[in-house]
Amino acid sequence: MGQPRVGFHQRRRYLRYRDSYTPFVGESGEYMPSGGVAPDSTEQVQRIVAIANQFKLPLWPISTGKNLGYGGAAPRLSGTMMLDLKRMNKVLEVNAPLAYALVEPGVSYFDFCASMKRSRKRSIPMAFCLRGAAEYGRSASKA
């Protein structure tokens, strides 16, 4: 995956993975990752999961959504490796007659809308969502 997509022990670099609602900012009770990886393919995710399993390293997957129900992107166990899926942002299939789409976890609502506009397939209902939310990943997690 290359150095720009893998990082360890660079606290400043992982501030975006903080829980912005934590009362423990800068304290030992604050959950912070040990590093992060940002794959862009299913094959890379499979290799990452296999390596993490081999070394018993917990993974915390995140994407482009704003999961305010959990507070933020921070893992719930310090030392966890962030598995940042936002680079996996392709719309793989749109089936207009059956009104479904197959998307990667980093596809935002606006990415999906742009894809629909480019392909002129507009028969899939569009739900309102916050800017940047991974609409279809969020919908699937509630199923």
C-alpha cells in the first residue's frame, strides 16, 4: 500500500480519528489508535485483516460517514489500528429496474448522486443525508 497509506505512532497525524465529544482530551482515558491503514481495494482489506489476525491486532473500520451516535471515529480500545475505508469510493453496480446499487464503503451520498447523474439512471430513490455521510453504508448498518 505504500508509506503514505500506512502510519504508526504519529499522534498528530491521527487527531482526525479522535472522538470530538470525549471529556478525556489529552488524558489517559482518551481512546487513540496505534496507527492507521487506508486501503483502496478489497484485496488490500483482505491482506490487512489477515495480518491483523495473525498478530492479534484489533482493527477499527471507519469510512466517510459522520457516525455521531458513537461520538466520533476514535476506536473504543486504545492501540487499535484504524482501517480507513474512505479511499474505497467506487459505485460498482446500479440496477435501476430493481432499485439497488452496489457500492464500496467510502461512497458518499454526493458521490452516488454524481454517479447517477453521469449514468442518467435516476430511478433509485434518494434519501436526505448530511454532507459527507456514507449514505448507503449507513443504511446497510441499520438493516
